[in-house]
Amino acid sequence: MTKWKLRCKECKNEWVLPVSFEIDKMKNFYHYCPYCKKNTFHEPVKKLED
């Protein structure tokens, strides 16, 4: 499983999302933010190595 550091475009908080696919080609996507407590646009910051 790949882990990505994401940044919420609304609150600017960064958090880690484990996914089974590469998201680095996506400029932004809609996902639930654990800080905003709602669906917001996010951008991938970097891929984390295990």
C-alpha cells in the first residue's frame, strides 16, 4: 500500500492517506478532510516511503 501526504486546499493542513494507486498525476481531487470535517479539494504533496 502506498502512502501519500495530502494538503487540504481549504484549511491547508497536511495528513497521510494510504491508497493502493498512484495519485501523483492528479493536480487536485475531492476527498474528506479530517480537519475540516467535510469534503474538500486536496493536492498530493509527496509520496511517503515505508
